[in-house]
Amino acid sequence: MALGPIFGVLFDGFAYGMLLFLLSVGLSVTLGMMNFINLAHCAFAMLGGYVTVTLTNRFGWPFLATLPLAFCIAALVSVVFERLLYRRLYRAGELDQVLLTIGLAFMSVAVAAYVFGTVQQPVETPSFLRGSFSLLGVSVGAYRLFLIAMGLAIMLLLTLMVEYTRFGAQLRAAVDNQRMARGLGINVEGAFIIAFALGSGLAGLGGALAIEIVGLDHSFALAYLIYVLIVVSVGGLGSIGGSFVAASFLGISDMLGKYYLPELGAFLIYLVMIAILIWRPAGLLGRR
């Protein structure tokens, strides 16, 4: 069997995994830190996608220039929701959190359908991100290479921020023991708000980057929620590295299944999830 096609599939799968990582890492950290089940997480990803679509198609912005704004708007909107709604249910049961956030997800779908319609939204990417080129004899998509670079860069920045900065130390302390962290003068609520905004902003960035790969329509908030939950479950709550490993592995598994086991279709990713969770119920790098 020729190695070229296999490397091409692995490359595409890893690029898809980086997209899943961007969409899911915020939810993994939020669940692990705040024990809050935010099923509306992908609504912020959809918001970031529509910000990019609106700026590029209606106002003529370059695609790359819209990405920081997709991040910032999703982060700011998430802070508003966190302050007005989410904080009221931090001490509530899981059922209350699920009902509130899944309701918000359905509302976001309805709002998107009303404002933007139910058709797929196109986006114009720069010419240097379109097409493909040969790398070591393998055809490599330019946009997928860009997506991998973005995923790796964000993984590195998040790891450095959490492990080697003062904010990261405060955040880890708040996660491990909130009462002790407050006793040491750490603003636990402020740290959680920043982390929540960062996670939602990354989801918004992921939603903007996803348009070229998987498209964008009004059902995005629900259609990709299941993939995000799979990554979170397999990677482990609160683990950036776990989300990265899980997203990479699941993205490659999904792509290999679609190419070489088409009779299974998209079901292979669920089989992989089940096998991993039977082996490690807390996820690959889960804290608990």
C-alpha cells in the first residue's frame, strides 16, 4: 500500500482534530474548573462563525482580520451570559444547568435561522490559503496546514499561560481548593470569569475557522455539540493536554474511518470513544 495516501489522510485527520480542539478546549476547562455543564458552548462557536461571515461578506473585511474579532465578541457575549444567567446556577443541580444551557442552545439556533436564514454561509478566504501544494510527495491543503499551525500555537500559548504565569498559578489554586484560594487573597470569581471568556472566545475562533472545513448554518450549535462532548469526555475534564490528545486522536480516527471503513461512516468515532472510556473512565488525562 502506498504511503502517500495514508499520510494525506493522517494530515487531514490531524487538521480536523485541531478544529475539534479549538472548539472543545474551553468547555473542558470550564467543566473541570467550575463544574458547570454548559451545553450552549457551541452557540458561542456559531456566533464567532457568523461574525466572520458578516464582516467578510457584508463589509468586505479580510478573512484573517475577522478572526480576532470573532474571538473577542464570543468572549464578551459569554461574560454577559455568565454574569446574568450562569452564575445563578453554579450551586444548582446538573439537571438545572443542562435545562438552562440546552435551552439557550436551541434559542441560538432559532435566532440564527431568523437573522441569517437556514442556508450554508460561504466565506472568502485569502488566495494563499486556497488550493494545495506538494510536501514530501504528499498533496497538502494550504488551509488545513494553517489550521494545524493555529491549533499548535494555541495549545502552546494555553499551556504556557496555565503552567508558567501568575494567573495560571492562581487558576490552578482556585481549581484545586476554592476556599483556600480565597483565604490567600485570590479573586476566584475573577479568575473563573477570565477562564470562561477565554474558553468561549476560543470556541468563537474555532467556529470562524470551521466555516471553510465543515460549513456554517443555523444548526451548528447543536450539530457539533456532540463532537465537543466526545472530545471533553475522552480527554478528561480540566485538561488542556487531554483535549489536544483526544481531539487529535479522534480527528484522525474519524478521517481514517471515512476513507478506509466507509461502511461504518461516522460511527467509528463513537466506537473509539467507548473503547477509551472503558479503558480510562476519567478520560486520557482527566483530573478525576
